[in-house]
Amino acid sequence: MIELRDVSKIYQIGEERVRALDHVNLHVYPHEFVSIIGPSGSGKSTLMNIIGCLDTADAGQYLLDGVPIEAYSEYELAQVRNRKIGFVFQSFNLIPKLSAEENVELPLIYQGVKRSERVRRVKEALEKVGLSQRAKHQPTELSGGQQQRVAIARALVTRPSLLLADEPTGNLDSRTSREIMEMFKELHSQGNTIVLITHDNDVAREAKRIIHILDGRLSEVKL
């Protein structure tokens, strides 16, 4: 599903050139659950942005489902992000004035899905994360863990082939973090492909495969 071939990314910060990714090679196969772990500044967010088609590499090649990303137009890339990839972020990124169900519905509105289908799929997604009873609540009326569940439901509602999670437990206490990771494991058991970025060893160990990143270079952790 994901293939990075000799990918590099360099940022110019003042007079200094920072190599965020250094000739990275990575395969993620369909239905895998992979964690990418590294400290702050290791390049993991840059890697996530490239995998999620939010940024492009300076060198090397990224193939998603066998298709080179550079073959897509900007419009097609937006369609890939909206239909093929579900994003879960550390900060939840919910719209405060919208209810849980309205937040989950947004990607379907962007896709032009008809209302009756949207209602059905939103209900299904909230049931999957155990939040049916909180559908009408706004984010400020939900706990951190509940907000992250809404964010996961929003990522799932488009039925993406790939789920990308960037520090999904970073703003949560340890008990809630365990609950969220159990949810990811359950989603993986249902056939979802998951790539999870984290700095937390305990979180990383929940995946079936662990990739370590440091100074923009990857190494696989043998389980």
C-alpha cells in the first residue's frame, strides 16, 4: 500500500539546511498496524505529512497503492486525502461550534454524499467508537478521550483504506490512552491499515510492527 523509495526532505532554516528525512525506504502492506516512534525533531511528523500527501519529498519516490504521488494533480491529491486516508491528530481538530455528529459528517459533505447516506454513516461511525449517546454534544461538553473518539469516527466515516494517527494519545491521561489504543487494535482486527506516529514506547508496542526514526533515518525494531 505504502512504498517510500530513497525519500529525502530538506528544510532551509536561516543559513542551515536540516535534513528531516535522509534517504528513507519504507513498505507498509495492506491491513498492517505499524508504529513509527522517535523523539521530537526526529523527522516523524515530516514522514507522516509525506505519507498523508500533505507534503512532498525533495528526492526519492512515494507510491500509494502502486501509483507515484507525483502522477496526481493537486485536485486528485485532495481527493486522495479525502477518500483514501483518514487522519487522527493529537489536538483532535474538532470544530467547537459543531456537535459530535456534525464534526463527523463534514468529510462526507465535502465528498458530496447525499444526506440520507450521511446520516446512516455518521450513526455507524459513532456507534463504532461508542459515542452514539453523545452525538448531539459539542466538543466542550466532551472529555479529551471522547473528543479523540469523535476524531477517530470522523476519520473512519469516509471508509478510508489507510488510517494515519499522529500522536493520538499525546493529550490524554494514561487510562484514556489505553482505551484509545484498544480502539485502534480493534479497528486493525477489522481490517484497517494503520500507521501511528508516537514518541511513547508503550503506545508503539501496541502495533504489530515498530519502526524507529532518528535524525531522519529509519530502522526496524525486531519484536
